[in-house]
Amino acid sequence: MDLPVMPPVKPMLAKSVAVIPPDMQYEAKWDGFRAIVFRDGAEVELGSRTGKPLTRYFPELVEALRERLPERCVLDGEIVIARDGHLDFDALTERIHPADSRVRMLAQKTPASFVAFDLLALDDSSLLEVPLSDRRALLERAMSGVTPPVHLAPATTDRAVAEQWFRQYEGAGLDGVIAKPLTLPYRPDERVMFKVKHERTADVVVAGYRFHKSGPVVGSLLLGLYDDRGALQHVGVAAAFAMKRRAELVQELEPLRMDEAAGHPWAAWSDEAAHETARLPGAPSRWSGKKDLSWVPLRPERVAEVAYDHMENGARFRHTARFRRWRPDRTPESCTYAQLEEPVRYDLAEILGTTD
């Protein structure tokens, strides 16, 4: 491979803002695996956000990209998997598996797509210093007539359209809007774009915590919601605290601390088989590796309000929740899935302009 922009390249990043800023290019915020695609003739490589290769996990995409992209190019985009017109992040994470046979089976069962939204190089020219508006025009020409599973991400400079996308597209599994300054060069690994994400709040049961890697202070709070059978299900964590606050939380939660997990709703957390029938903390996965998943059990008697962006498969918070405040006015039993707001469904094909 011999391209004007060579792997590894870390993608350009975005920082969170509360509202959609004016006078920019706007795109949907895709909920998948960020990927830089390098194609030089028959050679195709997929680089992850960290710069590590994703190529072996998406063999069906390698072939599709080889057939559909310009002969020599470098693209920034997102790898996604759709089911029933909705993005499915769980199906995507299943691909990161050591067994090649399983990867290829899943490539047939749940094939991935690639959504391109930036162009870093074309032919023998690097475009890293070219303004975004010009890169977009080149990208549109390069992707003209492209067919699924490769797509060109919709973009607009109309803020009103971006606000409409923000409201509608969540129903297809997307999680906000990205705003990019029109004069922006491509800046790998720098937070020079802007993202506006959906945020909702929920009242949850705090049923445990994990220690911080730095010592005996709270690293993350373990959060739960009651399902319609009255079982407390683990739905995620809240983890962003100042160091002083982490120490305070240990003291605040000490009266609820249990000497052991026996009698706790999640007492079976260390039994791998128990995770098949309930959502428990410490679920084994290829992401956790040898990470210490032990936790301190608390009597599930305290309620907190947390902010979250959206739910994954209606069962858990997709990302780390943000702690807002304690809710002494709420009973743990009132913290159920019924309080969660569900976005109106929207077909992914409407976004991509295809029936794929």
C-alpha cells in the first residue's frame, strides 16, 4: 500500500455542546464503529478509532469497498449494522471475535455497511489541509452512484434541517448531530468538531459501586431498574466524578454497604450462567478481558437521578450515565423501565435514501 495518507490515522473528533451551532455543515451522528478506510487498488484496510486494524472483522465490507470505492482513496466514516431499519450496536460488537469462522458466519447473517462522511486522500493527493467544504464536494463526486452496502452520509448547511434530523433520526438508532466548520482542515485526533447528543433523565436504584483504579474511592456507581416482574436489572453505571466527590461517596454510601452479596438482588453476578437470564454487573465479555469486575454491594434503598442519551435494545444505557442528584423523594420500587421515553421509530432507509 502506497497512499498519500498512510495508516494508522486517528480520526478527527468532536466535543459536546448543548445546542446545534450556526453556520456549519451538519451530519447525523452515527452509532457504530468509527473507521478510516484505506484503498490502494486491491489492498483495503480498515483502521479503528485507536488506529488498530478492523479489517479481519468485516470481510464482507472489504470486498464491497474494493468494488465500489475509487481506486486510490482514504475515507473517514462509520461501520454500522442495521436490523429492521434500525441500527444495532450489539450485532456490531459481536464481530470483535477471535474465531475467524464465527466472524465469517456473522458476516453472512448480519452484514455490515459503511457510511462515508469525509475524504482524506484521493489518487495521489492528500486532502488533510483542504477545507471541509471542498473535501465534501470531492467526496460527493467520488461517491457518485455508490451502491449499498457503501453509502454517502447525508449532509446539509441548513440548521433547520439539522434540527429536524436531530428530532427524527434518533428513531433509527442514531444519537445526535455533528456540526463541522466549513473551513476546517482535517485534524486527526483533535476535538475540533461539535456534537449535540440526545439527553434524557431517569430515576435509578444505586445498588453497588466499584472502586476507582487510583484507590479506595468510588470509581462508578452501579445502577438498576425494576422490570415488570419486579426483578432489579443492572442497566449501567455513572462514573464521572471529581476525585473529592469520589471519596465523599464512599462515606455517604457506607450505611448501605453489605458485608457480602448474599441476599442482594445481584448476588449471582459471579455465576456466568446467571447472566443468561438476568442483567447483572460483571458480565463476562471480550471487551473486559482481565479487568477486575468485582464490586461493593449496597442495599438497594437509594435513588439517584441520572442523565442518559439512549437505551440499547431497551435494556440498558448505551453509554455511561451522568449523575445529576439524589432523589430522597422517590422509592426504589418506583424506578421501573416504564418511566423511560422511547423515540418514535424512523426507518434508516429514509436517511440513506435506499431500500437496503
